[in-house]
Amino acid sequence: MSVDRTRRFTLPGIQDLNKDQDEALALPLEGQHLVIGGPGTGKSVVALLRARRLAIDQKKYRVLVYNHLLNGSNRHLFGSTHTLISSTWEKWFRDMYKHIFKEAAPTIPQENPSAFRPIDWKAVEQTSDIEEGTESPLNSTHFVLIDEGQDMPPQFYDTLWQWGLRNFYVVADQNQQIYPDKCSSRQDIEKALGIWVTDTLELKKNYRNTHPIAQLAQHFYPADPASPRPELPDPKPAATSPELWKYGTTGQPTLNEIVDRILHLSDRFPNKLIGIVAPDNSVREKFYAALGKANPTLDNGKPPIQTFASGQQVSLDFGQGGIMIINAQSCKGLEFDIAILADIDQHKPKLDIHALKSRFYVMVARGREQVILLRTGEICPVVESLLPTELAILARKDQ
Amino acid sequence: MSTTNSKKSNAPRTPQQWYLVTNHLNLLYMLAAGLVMEPSGFRGKHYVDSLGAIPGWVPFFRDAVPAKTLDEAVSERRHLRLCIVSFDLSEVSGYVQVLSREGKIRDAKFPNIRLGKEGIGILCRAPLPLTLVSRICFQSDEDRQMFETAAKDVSNVDLKPYRLEIEESLFRNMTDSVWPPVQTGKPLRRSTRQKEPDSQSGDLFDETEGMPQGLAPQVEQRLISSQALGGLLSMLYHCANRSELGVKVFQLISGSAHNTTNAFIEDPILAELPNWLSGGGVSEHSSTPAKLFWGAIDALVSAQEGNHSSQPVDAVLEYLDTQITQLDDEKYKSRLQRLVSDMRGFLSLGGGTITELFERNKGSLSRPLLLFCLREHCKDLLEFSHPLLSDAEYLLAGILFGVRDGWLRLPCGMRDQALSAYVMYRMAGVAHQKQENVISLPETPSPQPLRALFPCGAESWHKSQINAAIEIAKDSKWSDCIETVVASTDSSPLENPRHENGKFVFPGEASLTIKIRQDAFLKRLGQWPSIDGKLESKIRNDLNSARKDEIGQA
């Protein structure tokens, strides 16, 4: 039986946007704006709605995101009625540098000559001045919207300002920095763009996740006062409470049984995207292989199963329901209808509790409607100690 | 019931413009909700404006508006823009309060009121349908653009039916009247079966009064909330395209049926719909599944009216959990336990496929409730089909989904103009009925589902219906609904054709007739998305004209 798995883009209803989001949307198109908020507070939705307005008005705009996956995800969230002009921020920056200075942006050499060479921001600062009397490559007719703006270094903002860009719309969350030493704090962005502290808007209410998921995410909240903690009601048991399943030991389902169940779940919701977030490549490949082999009876046939490894050039399709298996490092900013955190006991930064908590915080917030945690029989005391004990927040299915 | 239609009223028919002062975001919310509402209707998203002055009452100004209402409407956030909405209340009648320049209030019966030189406007009972809006005025083009841009950001506001105008003078025509009104004595109450006010009284504003008299205590009725009714009506309207049963059920509840009894409804749960809608709950002799289903709907409505933070599925599950403990019949008890367990696991790693769930849980209680968990919004249900699902089960699921989403959450694609007008009228009506308000609103006719124009069964279609069906099938590229008959002109058997460049060539003279395959056509008609709006409108017009012609000829 064939089934339409299209994940249709839908605009929010008027009731779905809260007053803070209304305000963030209503900021003037021109000027420098910073919107801060935790996962699920609707930062990206607001940025994309702004981009949509610019597209409708036929302005010269570009949405910049951290990585390819987020770019693909945003394209789906933007819908197909208008074309989203977007790129990864680093590629766009390198292209711009080359366009302006007719040479590649300075990079830091690596021991392995074929390894990726990051941008040398110190050298950029020294070489990217626009000569006096020359026309600025960017100007007040250009609009840049930056998603996950905390992940770009402060020099990135300084350089764009020097190049003449004046219209910035940045959405950011300091608690979701990928590499804190290379990222921008809220203050860095405010300083670079000349934004008064009081003019930075804060989104506080969780918008994306269901309450039970938001409660679990909040359990892992790293507590940085620069980004406000999302507001939530008290926890209550719910049908969609996040679940913890154990598999692969006596009396528990096997990996193959778990995989069959994931396929059943996907079959019940053919146009939902299930994201399996793995701690590393070996777990990612294990699930990809098991899902490939599994063949349970399904109403709608086997769903599309996609995977993404770092450096992979083939883009993923966020416009179709099915299953997507990615690593935890790639999941930030993405949104899945259902997120399954595979083999949670295998996450590595066990010595840095703050980093581990931050990772769980980011991973949990990927699920829009449901989050399921899977653990193998290997009990990891560090991970165990991080999990909430309250069943209303995380229901145990492995008892 | 005290809500009447104004066909029978003696209200004068001269158009009267009354002005409501608000901001652009409150107005967008009301356009989505279909009603001018009191602040509590905004589910926490009401920006301070004149609607909050006396909750439950909508202030309308006759000519000049109090300056303070303009300041107030944009006071909460800097991005708010002023707007003044002009209403035509000429077909509205009922009890109102007259507002004086000094901020005092007195009872009056609308429309036979005299404002006098001290009167600046009236307070009308909320909610009111947006069909009464005649135009929306802005102070500047920039404000209007901001309003239009904000409307484009959301899925449930359609500005097409409304006239947007820039009328700066309206915003300059202010009075220094007292605002908000001075509430002396006891506050205005919600329920208003009042004594007849003396609208001809010479003393327009009694210093000591200002409050309505003889307020009756609010009567508890088990009537559906207005938003839930709007969602329900809309879902039954759209679901009606799937089956004859659907058409008859919609006609029954919209008062457009020839047959006004529910005798044609075989399903015992669905048969309770008219009772339940009229506020009487389910009948005493109804079956346990019927009591459970409508009890679940009641629980859902209560949770929504109480603005509970729990998800709708959880509100229903909580109700069903309670019922399990109270059921004596072991057969029902174990079935309900199985259903609840499957409902709870809908987003979990268990449960199997939908076919397995439907096979495990049979009947018109279980399957709609399972679907309630398995699909999120009304549109998702309209796109869903399953061979195990009966027409009655589908309609019951439609009721659950409609109540959950309410009218507010329905996207523009589900709100055609005739349906919107009818739903707004019914939503306002049920709200006033619940509050026992004495108000008469202009009646809006019920729309007919598209399928009602193509009746199924032994009765053959009229030529205009066949032509309309062919036009729909051609335009929508439903090739499976059309067949072409080739016959010889003299009725003799046709010789075998030869095949030439993809064509059949018949020797001799032949005629060609395009026929519609009714079953396939009706099946297509029930699918979502429905046919193109412009085509639907044309077909309805064509069939209406043809019908008039037939009546004329007769």
C-alpha cells in the first residue's frame, strides 16, 4: 500500500504565537536585533517567519545556520511557497571573503594537509578592512538572519559590520554553544552589533515541545543566566511522557525487537520524522544496519531510513516522514516529531558533567511530540545519576 | 432559549455604524476565533484594550471614541497598532447598556434606544459574530501593512472577506469621555434575564443606578462551548462529503434536514449527537459505549473551558481511567482497559500497526478514540482513511477532532466563506444561550456539503448534476470517475475499431458520450483536500441556477 509521507509545512496559528514571539516578529526589518531563548522557545520559527516576510517583499536576504543538517531542516520548515535563501555561515563567509578580496579567507594550517582548516579569525581581523573610498560589499539593502547565533565567533559579527552589513536578525541560546571557546556570548553579540542590553528580546515560553518533553529538557538545563530558563507548568503524568527503555538483556526486548517497534511507531505515523540520536558512529551504524534488515508486517510498507555522518555531502530529506539516524554532535537546532536517544549509556564526556548535561539538554529538546531514551544493559553510573527519578518526567519502561 | 434570529424582530433596517477600538493583534485573534470576545476568550493572549473595561461586554461607540480607549489599546506593547472596527448592528436586538460621557451605564433595549447628547455608545453582550463587521479602519497605511503582514504569518486568519480602510479622521474624532466606565454598585453580571428596561425614559442617566437590575442567577447548562461547537460543525460539514450518513447528520444538526429525527442513524453513539448538542446529555436508555463516548467529549470540553494545561488526550484518558473503576460489567471493563492501554501507548514503542489496533479494538467507541490519539489535527483526520473504519466511526472521530481543535485552530483551507459565516452565527448563539442572554443576531443560512448536491442512491442525477460532476472530475483530473461511451448512431453493433497512433478508429458514424461513474466520483469527492475553491463556488452557482430554472419551468 502506498502512502503519502509528505511532512507538510504549516504556518502557526495566531494562538500558537505568544506575546514575546509577536514582539520578536514585529521588530523593524532594518537594524540590529538579538532574540535570546532556550530550546523550543520558537527562535528559529520566528527567524524563518521573518525570512518569509523578506522573501515576500523581495528583499536581498540570507539565512545563515551552523551546519548543513540545520540548513536542510530549515528548508522544510520554511515551506515551498517561497524560496528560502540560506547557507551555512562558514561557507557563506568564505565565499564573501573571496568575492571581496579575490583570495581565500586565511585559515589555520593543520598537521594533516588534507584536514579541514578552520578560519584564522585573527588574520581575518587584520586583512578584512575595506579600503577607504571603496564601496562596501554589503549595505543597508542586505538582510542577514542568523540562527543559532551563539555558534559563530565574535569576530564574525565584527567583520560583517566592517563590510557594511547593517541589518542583522540574530537568534541565539548561550546554553547551546557547541564549542564555548569559539562561540559568542550574548554580550559578545550585543557588543559587536551595538545592541542595548534592554533591547535584546528574550523568549521564555517553550513552544516546540510538549510539556512533558520540556520538563525533561529542563531537568538537564545547564543554568546559564544569559539565556532565560524556559517557563513550564508543574509536571503531571501524561500519555506522552518521555520514556526510558532498556534492551538487550535477559527479560528485555532485543535490539531487533526494539527496531521492529520503532518501525511500527513510524508506520502508525507515516508522515512523522523519527530522529534516532546516537552517541557515536558505531551506535549510529548499529541502528542503521538493524533497521535495514528488519522486516515486520507494516500497513504502509517500510519507511525511508536515512543516516548522516560528519562530512557527508548528500543532504537529508526533512520533507518526508520516516527515520533519520544521526550523531548527537549533529543534532543541535534540528527538530524531529519523535526523538529516540539511542544507547544513552554510551555518551563519552563522562568526566565533564556540565558538558554531558548540556548534551542531554540539547538532545531531548529535539523531540516535538515524544522523546524515548534507550539504554543497553551496561549501567553507566554517571549517566544514571543525571536521569530524573520522577516517573512523571521520565517513565520507566524497562522494569 | 433566548437567542432568536432577527427575521422576526422589529429592528429598524437602517445601517448603523458602531465602532470598536482595539489593536491589530487582538483583532487578528478575533478574526481567527470568528467572534468578538471578552478577554478570557483569548486564552491568555489578550492585549489590554477596550474589551477588558467590563469583561463580558463589548463597548461600541457611535461617533467619537474616548481618547483613552485609543491610548489603552496600544499601551501594553510598543509594536501594537491601533485599529477601529466598524460594525453594522442594524439587525441585532436585545438588552444592552448605554454608556454616558461621564462613564455611567444604564439599561436599554437595543435597537430602540436614544443615546441623547450625553450618550457615547453601548455595551453589548459578548460574544458577537464577525459577520457583523463592515470594515476595519487604520490610522495609516503603515499600520494596515503591519496588520496584513502579521495576518500572513499565521494559518488561521483570512482577510479576504473584510474591507480594510485607512481613515485617519476616525482616530482624530475623539471625546474626553470618562473611560473605563464607572462601575457604581454591584458589577455587571454575566447572566441577563432582566426586567424590561424603560428605553423611553426621559432620565437617561440615573446617578445612583448604572447597573442592570434583577439579574437572574446563572443557570448551569451542559451546552458545548462556542469554539468546540465551531470545530464540530466544521468537521461534520467536511466529513459529510465522505458518506450519505455524513450528509444527513450535518443536515440534521444544522437544521436543514427534511427529516428532523435521528431515526436514520443506526449507530447508537452517533444517534445521541442531537441530544448531546441540545445540552441534554445522552438519553437515559443509551448504551454504555455511548455514555463513555459523550462523557469523554464532556471531559474534553471541560478541560478546554478550564484552560487546563493537560493535553486533550490526557484529559480523555483521565476520564476513561475513572470510568474503568466504576464499571460493573466485566466485559466492558476489560475492553475499556485494553483501549486505554492502547491509547496510552500511541507514541510509545508498542502497539503495532493501526490495522492491528483497529482489529484489537472494534466498535464506534474504540476506533474514534484511537484515532484521536493517532492523528493530531482535523486536517490530519480528513486526510486519513482505513478500510476498517465505518462511516459512523469516521463521523464520531470528526466530532472528537472538531471539539479538540475548536474553530480557532482550523486553518483557512477549512473555512470557506459560507461555512465561516454560519459557524460564527452558531458559536455566538450557543454562547448567549449558555448565558441566557436576550439577544437576537442576524440569522445565517446553513451551508450544504458538496456531496448533498450529488445525492446517492436509486434517484438518478439531473442533467445539470451530471454536467457539474463531469466538470469537477475533468478539472480535478479524476480520470477514474469518467468513462466514454462510443455507440453507432443507428444503434447497430459497432465494428471492431483499428488502433492508430494511440487512437481507436471506428468504421461508420458513431456518437460519443461522456459518463460519470457515480461511485468513483463520490469516493473522490470525500477525499481531502477538497476540490479547488473557485471550482466549487462555480459548481454551486451553476447548480443553484439550474435548480431555479427547474422550479421556474415547473
